[in-house]
Amino acid sequence: MSKDRDKEGRPVFSGEDARQGEIILRTRTRRIIFIAGLVGIVVLALVLSIALR
């Protein structure tokens, strides 16, 4: 991280430091939980769209 400060004393970060991180799913359990969450969101959207008709 950059240790530079602006005029008001707040930290200033370079574009390289400010980029979003990547999702790292190293273990099989983490991958399964992540995919189950994505599937759950889709299923919830389908159920809600059917229920609200």
C-alpha cells in the first residue's frame, strides 16, 4: 500500500493497490459452498418470480 497522504491526511492509494481482489477457492469445500450460493440465488429468483404471478 502507498504511504502517501493527501492534503487532509487521508491515505492515497495507487490504481494498482485499489483494484478489487480475486476470489480464491482453494479447497473443495469452499468451491462447493460458493457454487451452492450461486445456485441458491437463481433458485430463489425463480421461486419468487413464480410466487408473484
